[in-house]
Amino acid sequence: MLTAATPNLKAISDQLPKTRIGILRNLWPTIQTCLDAGHSLRDIHESLRLDGIEMAYSTFCWAVGALRQRQPAAVPRQSRATAPHSAGETAGQKRAPDDPLRNVRRLSEQRPGFDYQGTLPDEKLFGPKEGGRNAIQRKDHNGELT
């Protein structure tokens, strides 16, 4: 690592960046504090405009969205395995195994209205089949069915 003095780099780091996104990136902790305090994006944009930072509101909203995506999530999500037990479940009780179709079964049992399960088999609707599927009845030269 270089330990040499870099006065020009130090002077640049003390100035505001030239790009709008660079300015917002530099001011992001302050903007985020205002958002966490409940201030609207429109109010923050107006304050920045009064401070001399001119940009379109749509550009400001886009930049805030981009900056929000760059930061890691504030509260990590817990997996089912590490989630705390519910109020009715104690450490001594065993949980039922997870059923991936549990929700589908519950909804099908509570389905309102008419529940059409299908139709009867062809044999019950039309009677037993005669001669098989591919049997073709033909008349011979005397007019009798074969």
C-alpha cells in the first residue's frame, strides 16, 4: 500500500462529486436518515434543490432506488429451521411433517359453491361396448352383418 502523501487526491475527496449520482451517493447517509425519520422523497428533493443540487425528481427517485438496492437488507430473514417457535408450540412438542400440498387440500375442502367432480365412465353412460374398439360391422353380399 502506498503511504506517500497525495495532497491532490485529498483535495478531490473534500469536494462534492461532479455527477448527480455521485453527489447523492456522498449524501446517502443523510438522505437515508431523513427517510427513516418519515420524510417524503419529494420533501428531500425540494431540500436538495434549495441547497443548490439541481436534478429532476424522476432522476432523484431513480438514484434513491439504485442506492437502496446497493445496500444489504437491514433485517436478515430467518429460515424455517432457525425461526422461533410459535406461541402454541413448545420445545417438547414435535411438529407435524411439512406437507407441500396442505394449502391446496385446505382450499379444496373449503371451496364455495358447486363442486363438479367429473362425469361417469363411458360404460355407465352409454352401456357396455360391443365388439371392441376397432370392430367394424360390414354387410356381406347377402346383406347380413359380419
